Amino acid sequence: MILLQGHRAFPRITLAGLILVIILVVLLLAAWNTGENLLYIVFSAVLGMFILSLASGIWMLRGLTMGRQVPHAVYRNTPFVYTAQLQNSKRFFSSFSLRLESGIEAAGYVLRVPPSSTIAMSAHHMLPRRGVYILPPLTVKSSFPFGFIEYRKHYADAHEILVYPQVTLARTAGIEQSLHATGTPRLIRGEGDEFFTIREYISGDDMRTIAWRITARMGKLMVKETGAGHSRTLVFMLDTRRNNDENFEEAFEEMIDIAASLMITLLGRQYSVGFVAPDMRVQPGRGTGQQQRILDALARINPREDKQWNDYEQEVGRLLSEPLRLLLISLNQDLSLDGGQQQNVVEVDLSEVIYG
């Protein structure tokens, strides 16, 4: 739970309060001109209500502290829930009729916070774009008891929340087939018998790896996936350089969504996955920890203004000296896949990625 720093905002008069002020002026003028004691009594009673509203509104927000518990990261365009805790540190008096707002959205309403107690409430929020965000401040409002004066207290913090790209499970049979088509993977003795997963049959697979019982149950050819050296270590090369396309921003976000979906899907199929971009790198790895590392990095990645990926050839050469395969994802057409690199580099066609 993150404790938020609070500061009071200048109170503002409500519509009901404005009407009351007009009534007070009219009563005062009428009492002044007529000299009627009854009008003075009525004026005093209405003025007392107004003063009571001023005093009680200040007291309602005194001694209130706010905490907020938010997730480390969320997916874009996906509603998420965070928890706000409102604590009343006053020893003998309650706070009544508190409205909670996040930015311009209503987040909750609390009828009463007893003395020396804490009220927790949940609020929904949604962030439409990938990136790093600071949530809008929380505002507590009270116009208790008559609604004439509204007092506000803002609570803000600098806590960052990561917004991941949208991730959808992707069909990777085409990519895996492309990986097999680029050459026979080098077997590493001692790892070839390690079982990884069951997957669909791809043309060219060894018939001896077919899992016949699972094939009979599922009605389609399924094969046992075992360790085969560097074929299970994949590094994506993300070309994040900006181009002059007027729809670049939309295409860039779609590229990041597709890259994230492919990486997470392949991680689920027991591949070791990482990626390299002009200004960012995530070493290959497996498991849920690697999934978070990849998504954290993709949440922070931004387009590069450089026209050239200066060390691309050196980066490809260095990576191919290791036991792994490369998958290139780019919105540009100037990266070379010639020569010896072609047998180990697969260029991913974004339009051919299928979800589901």
C-alpha cells in the first residue's frame, strides 16, 4: 500500500450554496428596510446554517490519510482494479459523506469513516496506450452536512505503473516451420533427450517423434518436442526505427503487440526467448520471470529517431556465433538478410501472424 501525500484545495461554493447566499442577501436587505425582528431571526438562522457548513466541511477532511494499492503492470485497453484505503486518524469524530474521484472519474462514495479506523474501496481504471504512466491523483470531496460548500483534498504520488502491449496467444506453427526450413539444428549431446512439450506435426518432422496416443485422442498428428540444441533459443530483432509513414505510430504499436504475442506464446511452448532492439536488450530465458522481463521492456520501448541501425550487422554476427536462431521484425526494408545470415535468420511477416 502506497501512502499518498495530501494537500487541501481551495473550497468552492456549490449551486445550493450560491442560492443560499442570495437568500441571505435578500433577507438582510428586507430586515434592514423593514426593521422586522422576525426577519432578523430568520436571517440569523440561515446564516448559522451557512457557518455550520463552513466549519463542518473543514472538520470532515481533517485527519484523513489516503493509501493506494496498484498492480505493478496492466495490459493496455484492459480494465484493472486498484484499492484505495481512507483512514480517519481523528480519535473521537467520524468523517461523513466523502466522495472519491480519480482524475475526472468518480471512484467511490463513503457514507461514514469511524474514528481511528480505515475504509477500503475498489476502483476501476483503464489505460488505452502502452507505456509508463503515473496514475491521476485521488481527490476526496465533502460538502457535509448541507451541501453549501464543497471542500477538497488531493492525494498524489509518483508511483509508476507499466502498461503492457496487448498479448494474444498466436499460432506459431508457421514460424516454427520457417525455423526448421532454415536448416537442420545442430544436436548437442546430452540435451537431445530432454522433453519440452507436445506440439502439432510440421512437415519434415521425424515420424519417430509422433505421440500416437495423443494423436489418436486429438484427431491430428502431434509430436514430442525434445531438446535439439540451439533450435529452442530464439532472439527477436525488433527494428524500432521511425519511418516517414503517416500511420507509423499505429503500425509501431501493432508491431509491438505482435512481437509480445509471439514471444509470450513461444515462451509457453518452452522456448528460450529474448529480444534485441537498437537501444534495448533482454537476454534469452524461460519461465514466468522471463515473461515479465520481456513485457516490462516492451512497455518502455519507444520509436528511435535514428535513420540507421548502425551496429545491426555486427549484432547479427555476434548473435549467430552463439547457439540460437534470430527472428527479424521490422517496418523498414533496408536491413540485409544476405549470405550466411539467411540460413539462421527468419523475417517475420506481420500480416501473416494468426491469433487463436
